[in-house]
Amino acid sequence: MEVEWNKVTWYSKIASIILFVLVFYIGFCLGKYSEQKIIPDSSPVQTSSVVSQTAVVEPINIVSYTCGAGKVIIAKYFQGESKPAPSPDMPPVPGGSAVLYLGDGRAFTLSQTISADGGRYANPDESFVFWSKGNTAFITEGSPNNTTYKGCVVASQTAKP
């Protein structure tokens, strides 16, 4: 049996091209899926206080944080009106909020709370708290508050006018 080397080379070239295109296509599809799942777009968030009245609220800032252990936080910050202080010796209650997208696929909408320094955002029972100050941030979860995202620093940000 005699081997025709020209045919073997031709077949291997075709097989290599098909394999390359297939691997490229699978990588492209997986990249699009992970981009949609982890990193949100910068589209506005719809909120409504009355079902018949819907307003579009634009974030004032979108910040991406990289944290220790390869974790990622995307934060969309929203401005709101402060509420009067509950008592004369207390500061006014901030009215802002933040929508967080975590690298593990979870998302949270948090209200801004009183903080002595920096920004503090929490859910109603304060079992999830996001803290930010300058170019750093961290997250505490549960009771007692365990720091689950630490060593977070700003990777990129887009301030909206």
C-alpha cells in the first residue's frame, strides 16, 4: 500500500481549518455568554413608585472593582434626595442607591445608609453591606458580618453628567 502524501497533507490542512473555526466559534459564544452574565450593560434602570407612572433613572457613576481572590464587583450608583433626620441630633438620611453585580452572578439593589466616612449601601436587614471610600471598597455579608469581598480597588469607572 502506497501513501499519497499530497492527499494526506491536503486532508490535514482542511481538518485544521475546520477545527480552528470550530474552536474560535465556541470561544466567541462562551465570551458573549459570560459578558452578558457577569458584566451588565450601561443601560438605564426602570423604577416606578406608581404602576401607571414609570421613570427612567440614569446612573451617576458606573464603577468596576477588582478584589482579592479574583473577585469582581460592578457598581451602578444612583442619586436620590436625602430624607429628613429622624431626630435633631442625627444627620439626614441619604437618598441614593447602588445596584451591584457580583462576579459570582448575584445582583443586589441597595439603599444608601448613614456613614461617617465614604459610602455605605445596605439591604433592609443589613445582612449585606457594600462599603466604598475613594478608590477602595469591600462587602460584608451575614451575621456576624463576614467580609466576603475584600481588597477591592477601582479598575475602571464611567461618570455620567
